[in-house]
Amino acid sequence: MEWQPEPESLRQLIQLFNSTQSVDNAVQQQNNQRLEELRRVPDFINYLLFVLIVMKDENSTVRAVAGLLLKNNVRQDFASIPPHVLEYVKRKSIDAIGDPDTLVRHTLGTVIATIVALGKIRSWPEILPRLMQLLDSPDYPVVEGSWDILRKICDECTRELEDPLDDGTLPLNVMLPRFLSFFSSDSPTLREYAISTTTLFVRESSECMKPMMDTFVVELFKRANDDNSEVLKAVCKAVVALIETRPDMLMPELENVVNYMIHTSQNSDPDIAMEACEFWLSFCEQEEMVESLKPFLSQVIPTLMRGMVYSEEDLMVLDNNDDDAVVPDSEQDIKPRHHRARTHEHHGAAAGGSSNSDGGSIHEDEDDEDDDDEYDSDDDDVYSEWNLRKCSAASLDVISTAFGDHILEFVLPVLKEELASDDWRIKEAGILALGAIAEGCMTGMQPHLPSLLPYLI
């Protein structure tokens, strides 16, 4: 007979989940203590799974809480979970992919991805074929749910997916062609999933990806003018990955690519513009091709300088932090090393973060490990504030380092105009630009400083 929950225990558990929404610290402490006690109950994981996937009439937040606890407990106790319990969770989870509620669907996806990441793909050989099969479902929640799990697995198991399975099959040889077909999906969400996930393997220089690079580039640029902002951001990130790992793929159409990135760096959506702006940082790090950017500097540099003006969103942040409003950007704010931390950061761990030291708590740490131990907590604050303004300044910084005084003929006209502006935001952008080129153009700027000094007093 299949496992079934005891009704009174289930009722108490639901009541406990509802109380997790309390803002009372004492209540939260009691809840966490109770959850830690329940964690030792042999079939507690079964209860959590039941609430997540079976109790469809229950509030989605309660179901998601159960799912997060399930993920935390699986992560914390994976090695000690009885095999029959883990098999039960696997079997029931696969059957529940495609829940109509997006929050529940994605929480279940996190549970599945966590199991795959901890147990390795070989220990669950059915999961990838099943997910690939479900991509053909006529039911959108099933397709989206399957894609959500696949992208999380790919994020967590990028290298492992390069290894052959027991039958000799390379999973990516099956997965990547299917992913590429979704670049033209009618759903913008699925288009973004497909582009972002495939880009992971471009960035990792996957051997399985190499024969498909031509198709990747062709399909990618079909989405260059997509009407969805998330897709456009994914396209920009993919182009950045190409310039970093396979610049040869862009060289035949470099002029068109550069003009596209100039145009997109001026997008009215600052998040899209910022992703496009990352391109200039990465371009200038490619020593063998950086000179190819020279013919475009007359367009790139004014674009970057305009991007350094405070946006309305920036001003809202300043209004909420008056103490910092009068503090000029530090050298750290514009240095390219922060670009590297941002660009190579994965889009969230597939497993959705780790549990804290209390395995039963629903409050999760952001990351399982700090991938950038060399950076201190102050730098972490800088990362979280990365925006178009700082990305533009960092880009101008690396361009000035790469080309030196040659860029001054393009910088100075814009700089003088900005410093003379009555709009404090534009003038401040000019000051930031002056700081960004200070190192790269130090010699060439010296004759111009007397004429600029009055604007700085």
C-alpha cells in the first residue's frame, strides 16, 4: 500500500506552515525549533512532498514553504535518506511536473534539481530523458516546468553533462539541439530559458557545443530584435559569452555585431543597456582583437558617457540613502574586476540556495559557497549595486587603458559639454568620466586640465 499521511499530523503541519508567515521573532524561533524536531521523523519528507504536490487546494505559499523545507532537508540529510524514501520522492516528483501554479512548479523544480545535483545524474538515469520527452507536451505548464528543471540541472551540473552515461550516450548531444529549437518558441519565457541555458555551455567551451556553434550564432541573432526584455538580456549575455570564448564566431560580422551592441547599449531599459554594455568590457580584454574596436570608438565612447548619467532608478536609491548621496564613486565602483564578478556569475544556483545551519529552517542562505573569497564584504555590496552607470564607467576605463590618448578626440567634446551643463546629473557624469580615463589618458589630459578646472570648482 502506498504511503498516506496521518490526517491529524497533516493538519498540524499545515497550521505550522501558515504560522511561518508571522513576523514575530519568538514565533519564528518556535517554528524553527519544531521543524528541527520534525526533521528527525522518518517520513517527514513524505509529508512535505505531499503538501507540495497533492494539496492543490491549499494556499500556494504554504505549498511552496513545504517545498523549500523539502529541498533544505534533502540537501542537509541527503546521505542518510533511506533509498526507498528517496525513490518515492523521485517518482512522485516526476509525476507532478507541470503544476498549474508557477510558484509551486518552480519550487518542485528546485527540489528535483537538488536531488540530481547531490546524487549525480547517473543515480537518476530516467530524469533527463523524461524531461526531454515532456518538452513536447501540448500543456504549457508541463513544458515550462520541464524547462525550469532542465535549466537548473544544467546550471548545477554543467561539467557533469559532458560525461557519457552508462550506455555511452552524451546527454548534451541530445539536449543541445533541442534547446536550440526553442530559440524560436512562441513563448518568450521559453526563448529566454533556451538562450540562457545554451549560453552556459558556450561559456564553458563545451566540446558538445562546438559542432553546434554555427547554428547557435544564427539562431541567436534571429532574436536580436526580440520584443521581450528578458530575451534581449539573454541575447546580450550570449554575445558577451561569444566575445569571451569564441570571438572567431563574431569576426565575419563584427561590424554588424558592434553596431548592434552600440544600439542596444542605448536601450531605454537600463537593464538591457547594462547587459549590452558588458560587451565593451569583454571586448577590450581580447588582446588579439581589441584593435578591431578602433574604427567604432567615435560611436562607442559617447554612448558610454551618456550611460554614466544617473538614471531615475539611481536617484531613487540615492533618496533612500542620503548619507551616501554626497559620497563620490570610489575607484572600486568603476574597476573592471567587478565586471568579471558580475559577468561570470551563474543565474542563481539550480538548487535554489542552501539551507542554513538549522536544516529545518525555511530561511535560506543566498549561496552555498562564496565563489569569490578574495573579495571582502564591501565588494559584495558593490556587486549588488552594479548598474548601467558603473558598467559604462568601467567600460570607458578599460577602453582608455587599451587605447590611451587616442580616445581623447572623442572624449573631450562630450566631456566639456557635460562639465558645462546646468544639469547636475550630466555634470556629475562628466566628473565620473574624467576619473574613468585618468589612468589611461593621464599624459594626454595634462594640457587640457587648465581649461577643465573651472568646471570642477
